[in-house]
Amino acid sequence: MKPIRPQVLIIALGDLQERCDAWLIEGRETIAQTAAIQRRETEHAQNMARRAEIAFAHALDDQDQVAKVRSEVETWLSRSRALKVQCDDLMTLSQKKRAHAQETLTYWQEELEEAQEWLAFATERLIRAQEELEDAQAAYERARWAYNDAVDRYNRCRRSEDNRDCSGRRREVARAKERLEYAEIRLRRAIAEFEAAKHEFEHAQARATCCQTSAEIAQQALSVAEETVTLADQALAEIERGLDYADAALRFVIEAEGHVENEIKAVEAMRLLSRKDLNALSTAATAHRRADDFFESAQRLLILSRQELSYRIARLAEFDRPGLLP
């Protein structure tokens, strides 16, 4: 075997020292880079986990809000349906009241027409009775004046000194008395008829006034009933519109529930992925710590090896000095 010169070994060992130094530098840089990457990825994973938890909390809050809104919408829908039933009942009642008011108005209009006919008849009767009373009073006054005149002439005839026959004057007194009695009977009848006609006129007038007032009240009641029907119809239309809005709101809420459910699923998937990333990073951190420990061990061995190489190179250099060889 050909002997190796010390200079060659010194050069080879020096190259080995340089490679050891380069490996140490490269190892330190690699460990530092992996540590930086580990910290950065861990921080990123933690941020993602926090965001996932925040998003999950928001999703749960959205779920609660949607549930509250659905409860409110269902309550609103239930109340609207109950109000619609009430409005239907109110509409039916209002229509019945309007029909009753129309019947009442028709009744009092017919009664008013009859009362006005009666009042017209009673007015004509009162006019005729008043005219008859005036005629009877005038006839009575004429008959009474004629009777007094006949009595006066008869008395003058009896007091006359001529002793003439006064039987003719007595017959005139009898005829004037008969006419006066007839005029008195006619006057009493005229007074009775006038009082009866006046009483009938007052009753007919009161009846007409009562029927007129009742017809006006019935007309007002009909107007109120028609207004009530109109208001009930408007209320029913508003309730039906509200029911449409409530149904649409319920559909929107159901759709929102689907969106929230999908949101929760997506957030849960993100949480699961974040946990997997954190677990993977935790495993990587453990591996990095072991690698760091291995590197530290290797670094110590390399330092010892470098010291040994330095020692060997020094010994070889001493061995290669001139004069040491025999």
C-alpha cells in the first residue's frame, strides 16, 4: 500500500472541517427557518381558529335571531288569522245590521207616508170644521138677534094700548126660538167637530213628526251601518294583505333558516379544519423540537469532532515538520 503524505491528510481534514462548519451554519439556518415557519403557521392557524369560533358564535346568534323572528312571524300569522275570523264575523254582523237598518228605514218611510196622508186628511177636516164653526157662530148670532128682535116686537105689541091681536108676533117668537135652538144645536155640533178635528190634527201632526224623526234616525242608522260595512271591508282587506305579508315573511324566515344551517355547517367544517391544522402544527412543533434536540446533539458532536480534527491536523503538522523523521 502506497503511504499517504501528511500534507494530503491535513488538506483532507481541513476540507472536512469546512464542510462541518458549513453544515452547522446550514443546520442553524434551517432550524431558524423552520422555527419561523412554525411560528407563522401556528399564528395563522390560531387566527383562523379564532375567526372560526367568532364566525360560529355569529352563526349561532343568527340562528337564535332567526328562531325569534320565526316565533314572532308565527305569532303574527296566528293573530292575523284570528283577526280575519273576527273581521269575517264583523262583516257578516255589519251586513245583517245594514239589512235590518234598511228594513227599519223602509218601515218608517211607509209609516211616514201614511202619517202624512192622515195629516193631510186631518188638516182638511180641521179647515172644514173651522169654516163650519165660523158659519155656525154667525148663524147663531143671526138667530139670537132675530129671536131677541121677535121677543122685543112681541112685548111692544102686548104693551100697546091698541089691544090688537099679538098672536102673529107670538108665532114669530116661536119660529125665531126654533131657529135659535137649531142654530145652537148646529153651533154645539160645529164646536164638537172642531175640537175633534183639532184633536185628530194634533195626533196626526204628532204621528207625522214621530215618523219623520224615526225615518231620519233610521236613515242615520243605515248610513252608520253602511259605513260600518265599508270599514269592515277595508279592515278585512288589510287583514288579508297582512296575511299575505305574514306568509311571505314566513317563507323568507324558512329560507333564512336554510341559509343559517348552511352557514353553521360551513363554520363547523372550518372549525374542524382549524382543529386539524392546529393538531398538525402541534405534531410538527413536537417534531421540530425533537429535530432541534437532534441538531443540538449533532452540533455538540460536530464541535467535538472539529476539536478532534484540529487536534489531528496539529499532530499531522508536527509530524510533517523537517528534522522529526529519522
